[in-house]
Amino acid sequence: MKQKIVAGNWKMHTTFDEATQLARSIANANTEDDVTVILAPPFPYLKAIHDMTMHIHGLKVAAQNCHYEDSGAFTGEVAAGMLASLSIPYVIIGHSERREYFHETDDILLTKLRKAQSAGLTPIFCCGEPLNIRERNTHVQFVRSQLDNTLGHLDAEAVSRLIVAYEPIWAIGTGKTASSEQAQDMHKEIRYFIEEKFGSEVANKVPILYGGSVKPGNAAELFANPDVDGGLVGGASLKAESFLEIIAAF
Ligand code: PGA
């Protein structure tokens, strides 16, 4: 049985008070027992929100990024081992905003995946194509190559311990969601990629989340697909009400 997951990526939003209030509202709500809810607040709030939520069943926190070295002279960066020392369970790796604005290549992301896993963190690994690739109808090859260059260098055991998030870049923060069919088609391709490389047992274990303008109004339809195991939610995770409605859509 794959895990059902709804993760909220707060990006560079909220003040500390807003963040703790948001976490409290989610913690106090009675969410579905079988859905794991993950909150990814900005770094300075991570420990406080982890402490607030750690005793609540099914509620976890994630870092939005980590560095690819263990330690050293990397001003402003955060190592995977630091997150592990706070018992942070998850880390988002390879979000398209990191790839685009911070020039994170597949090679860098592979190193981050390895570091995160060796520190004991579970990566939420993001992939997804830009609009021009989708328009050229080469999105499957594009995403397969992102996966080949990263997951393709890990072993089956490592891949069985991560989460994949498919986030078409043209759907992130744009209000344009991939149709339920587009999401299912790509998720099926991602699962097929994992199956080809690592076998069906691993492929059936890895949760594949959809991200890109997930909202209360489209969540149920997206989550009803057999290969969509949950969502990575940006904008709609910043209001407790809409985030809780998305969780309830499962
Ligand atoms: P969005 O962001 O839900 O605001 O489109 C999703 C994400 O970037 O993870």
C-alpha cells in the first residue's frame, strides 16, 4: 500500500507568527487518518514548527532544500546533517525554482539526494517540464532524462526510500493545473521508469505526488487517479482552510 501524502510548500512566505498560526490550525484539525500531511516552512521556522507538530499523528515537517556538502565554508547554506540533527524527516530536493533561479543541475541534485539519504532524511524529489517542452510534446523524454540523471544513479533500495513530485513548471503558481489525464499520464510514465530500472516492487512503493496549482476545486479529481498518490501544494497551502480542504479531498 502506497502512502497518501499532502505536502504544503510555503516557499518564502509568512512571518513567524503567521507560520505558527497556520501550523496550529492544521495541527488542530482532524485530518484523515490515512493521509500523511507534510509542512515545509521557511528554514528559520522549521524547528519551532517541528516541535509544535511532532506529537501529532500523520503530521510532519520538511525542509525546502539542503546543501550537497556535509559542512564547510558555504555561507547561508544548510546541510542535510543539520536537519537530521533536529530530527527533520523530509527535505524537498530539486524544486523547479531551485533548478531555475539557483542553477541546480541534475548532477548537483544527485549529490543532494545522496547526502539527504545518508543523513537519514526522506527526499521529496521534484521533476517536471517547462511550457515549451510540453508544447513540443517532448515532456515524457524530458522528465525521463531528469530522472535518469538523478534516480538512475541510485540503487533500488535508495529509490524505494524517496518520494517523487511531478510538477509541470507551466502549472506552478499560474493557476493552470495539468488536467487529471495529463497528470495521470505522466505519473504512469514516472512509475514505468522506476519499474524498468528498479523493478515493480520499488515502483509500487514510491509515492508520486502531483504539484502545480492544486486547489480545493481540483484536488479530488487529481487524487482519484491510480498513479497520483498525493499533492505538493504551494499557494493553496498558505491558508489553513484551503489546505485542509485539499487534504479532505482524499
Ligand atoms: P503552486 O506551487 O501550488 O502554487 O502552483 C506548487 C509548488 O511549487 O510546489
